[in-house]
Amino acid sequence: MPTAMKAFLSRLKALVFRAYYRYVNQQAWRDHDPGPGVRSSTLMLPTEDGDLRTRMYHGGEDCPLIIYFHGGGWVIGDIETHDPFCRALSEISGCTVMSVDYRLAPEHPFPAAHDDCLAATRWILDNLNALAPNNGLAVIAGDSAGGNLTACTIASLPGEPRIAGSIMIYPATEHYLHGFPSFTEHARSKPLTAPIMRWFIDTYLGDTAPAAPEAKQVFVGRRTDYRDFPRSLIVTAERDVLRDDGRRLNIKMRQAGVEVTYHHYAEEAHGFACSEGPVAGHLHFLELAADWLSAFRTNR
């Protein structure tokens, strides 16, 4: 198949999946109004690759600011699909949340998303005093591909003192050929099946070979040193091809001396925390996250 045709079909498939993901998300939240009292605003961040859109959910001055990277396999998802979740997270935690609308593959393959998230984080950290209320600390968070981008961003800013913590919700950490048992055991578990995850990774990598040196920026599970990672909350779901990604990351970070709170949801599937509406697992996660984040509050 000609290269131009392959590129067209890849773009078309991505557009269809994005439309479907938005529709499913809208249906999940159709009869609910999360965070009705949370005020939000749009902020464009200047980067070397152009202005980057973010949505800021205003919280309190005694709380850290959460920099949030949405999930969706680096291909689908945006700040609209994760708007209900970010509103709910801001309301229950009291934190200002900044959701980053990073570039997506296949139009913008690796390292575009990585570069956008890193640039956004650097800008936000340098301008904390000028943003919505916060206590001068930041927590980086994300789900699925966003969990991956959270780990990648932290790895690119070793020892950054303003990053107080991280939240990684069923993060992707390895290539699908790594051989984690969960990738086989839950290959058909919806909504994230093994074929979909393979397509996500292949689409995001583009022309980057999985074994290439630069791919280490994607597959953070290959790191041998996690000592510079901040205090972290890692969440996994049982019926998820990425179950073992998060489990192994938890073990490696603990072995490196990082303070990790790990919670495994034995009855849940991928997406429960952010994309399924106000289901029981989502509500429990919000309580868990709010309690964990309370440790970073300061009295003023």
C-alpha cells in the first residue's frame, strides 16, 4: 500500500475513534454535572512548537496545583473528554487543575506529546505565582497514556523541587512485546483490548523503532533508577492489559526508596477512574486521590 494511502487511513481511523470516544464520554456524563461550583478558564501556553491550550480549574491557595495529562493512547482524548473528571477532581481535592491539550498522533507522532507535556510543565512551574490559587507546589497526574506522560515528564525533570508528587492512573510503561501476563490475560477485556493498545503504541511511535535509544523516553519501565521520582500514587485495574505495567512500576519505585501509595481495583477495568462517569470505582478513586493530596496542603 502506498505510503500516502497508509497515512490517510491511519488519520481516518484516528478521527473515527476520537469521535466515538467523545460520544461515549458524553453519554457517561450525560445526566451528571461534576464540579458545578468549579470555575474554569482557558490559557494558551507559549512553546517552541506553538501555543499549547490548557484548561485551568480554579482551586484553593493552600493546595498544590495539579498538572493533568489526559489518557487516550496518545491518539484520542482531549481536554473536553476529560473535562468532567478534572472538574470532579478539582472540586473534591480543592486543588487547581491544569489540563494540557497536547498534540496527538498520527498527525503528531512521538516525541510531540512528550515535548508538549514537558514544555507545559516547565512553563507552569516557572509561573506558579501568576496562575490560579495554589501553594507553590505542583503534582503531575494522568491516566493511561497520560500516566505514561506523567512518568516521562518527571524523568525529564530529575529532582525538580517544585514537583511534590505524581498520580499515575493505570499508566502505560512498556512496549506490548515486553510480555506482561496481563496483556495476554486481558487481551479481550474492554474497553482497552490488546489490538487497540497495539495500535495506540504503533501509531504514537510512528517511525521510531521500539528498540531505538530515544524510545526509552516512552517506555519508562526500562529505567533502572527511580530515585529522583517524587512521592507517588499509582492505581491499577484488574481487567486491564496495562495492569502489570502499573504493578511493576510500583515495585521498582519502592525498591528505589520512593514513597508510593499503591491501590489495585480488583473489580474494575481500564478507564473506570476517568471515563465511565460517576460509577462506584470513580467515586472511590476521587476520595482516595483527595485524601492522598491532602498531605500537600499548607496553612496560610
